[in-house]
Amino acid sequence: MGTIVTVVILVGLLLYVASIYNQLVALKNRYLNAFAQIEVQLKRRYDLIPSLVETAKGYLQHERDTLEAVIAARNAAVGSLKAAHADPSDASAIQGLARAEQSLAGAMGRLNVVMEAYPDLKASENMMRLHEELTTTENKVAFSRQFYNDSVMVYNTYRQSFPQTLFANSFGHPADAALLEFEESAEIQAAPKFSFTDKS
């Protein structure tokens, strides 16, 4: 009788430990999938930026440094996204992407300030279309990033909780996942908002 009880207890413990393993895997897969959604939107934005710069070139002939800075920041962000794609669970890769995105936002903010001085550019139909696509994509990036960060918080909370924390390392979950936070610099916050609907 005692042997049966022992076996039942051991089986129960094994099933409980297996459920912890399965839940860690499920939560990790959820935040990895959420990162994939961010990646789709960031790639779309990165694809739009060269078109925006190309359209602006004809109007901003004396602003070559600004345009080159946007392209350089965009290319750096593309590289950081590739590094993060290789291992979204790598906190340093996610933080590198966040820094690259902040630099790109700063470069785009400076471009927007420069474009304010060119009403013909603001009135360009192609520029208005690109701006609308970029704005829509930015909104999707923000939504996807929020879902990713929510998924990361659920994973981290579960991983840090007892008794999961006892098993996490041995189950291949040695560290918390990193949040993806885009902090706006003071320069970006101070930049005037750029509106293509005002054709004055």
C-alpha cells in the first residue's frame, strides 16, 4: 500500500514539473511570436524610409547631411533587427534594437523639422501618401510592441515565481526576457509635429 502511495506521489510530482516545463515553453513561444509581429512592422517601416528620403531629395538639396543621417540610422536599425531576430531571448540584442530605434527616431525627428521649411514638399502627393503609410505603420509598431512587452511580463513573472524559479535554468530558461522600450530623446520630444495636411 505504501509503495502505491509513493508511486502516486512521484507521478503527481512528475506531472506537476512537466506542467511547469510546458508552461515555460508556451509563454516563451508567445513572446517570441509577439516579437515576430514587431519585426514585420519594423521591416515595413524600414522599407518605407528610403522612399521618403528619395522623395525629399529633390526638395532638400541643401540638406544632404540630414538625409544621409536618416539612411545611416535606418541601416543601423536594420542591422540591429537582424541581430534581435537571430535570438529574441537575448536581452543585449533587444536593448541594441531599442537604442537603434531611438537613434532612428531622432534622425527622423530632425528630418521632420527640416521639412517644415519646405511647403512644396509638404504638399507633395507622394510625400503625403508616404507619411500616411509611415504613420499607420508606427501605430502598428506601437501596438505590436505593447503586446510583446505584455507577453514578456507574463513570461518573466511566471519564470520568477516559486517553484518555477527552481526549474527554469535546468529547463533552458536561464534569464528573463527583455522588454522592448523606445525612449524618446529630449530632441525628439521638443521637435514640432509635422503635418502634411497643412498645405500653406
